[in-house]
Amino acid sequence: QVQLVESGGGLVQAGGSLRLSCAASGRPLSNYAIGWFRQAPGKEREFVVGISQSDGRTYYADFVKGRFTISRDNARNTAYLQMNSLKPEDTAVYYCAAKRTYSRVVISTADDYDYWGQGTQVTVSS
């Protein structure tokens, strides 16, 4: 079983950047597909971006294309979400998720993930 811990959230002005980290323990992150989701107050959790387990292919939600970048460093057992050109509407709690798989598939559905971190708050001021 893998445990996930997010970090790197905080308060930033619109147009600024943050890098979120998702540190894994207990199992090699290389065995898992990774996803980032977010949940704003009063809204449902939504998919942000995912990266496949095997070949690093990615899939981004339209509202973050060109601004956010997902990456993974299997040697460090950590996944990252680089967020640039942040907007006030990006304000949310951001969660990383993992699913053990051996596949090129990028998973975008929250219910398909088995493991979740506790989330990290991102607040973007206007």
C-alpha cells in the first residue's frame, strides 16, 4: 500500500506560480499511475491532470492546458505539479492520487484511483 503526502501549497497572487509535490512512501511510485485533482469550496472534486505509469504520457483538463505541468521523479518517489499563470479560480484544495497499474493509460476519473493524499490548499488572490 502506498501513502501519499502533498506539499507546496500556499497563498500566491494572480499570475504567480507554485509547485506542488506528492511524496510517496511504502511502495515504489513507479508502479502507479498518478493524478492531480482539486476541490474548491462548494464544488465537486475535479480532475486536473494525470500521468501514466509506464511511459509518462499525460492528459490535462482544458482549464489548465498551457499553464500546469505534471511530472514524476521515480528515483525520488515523488510526483510534481508545476502551476504557472495562476488565476483566482484555481483556488482549491489540491489532491494527488495513485492507482497501481502497468499501463500507458492516463486515468482521469477519481473513482478509479485507489490511494489519495490529504490535500494541500492553494489560494490565488486577485
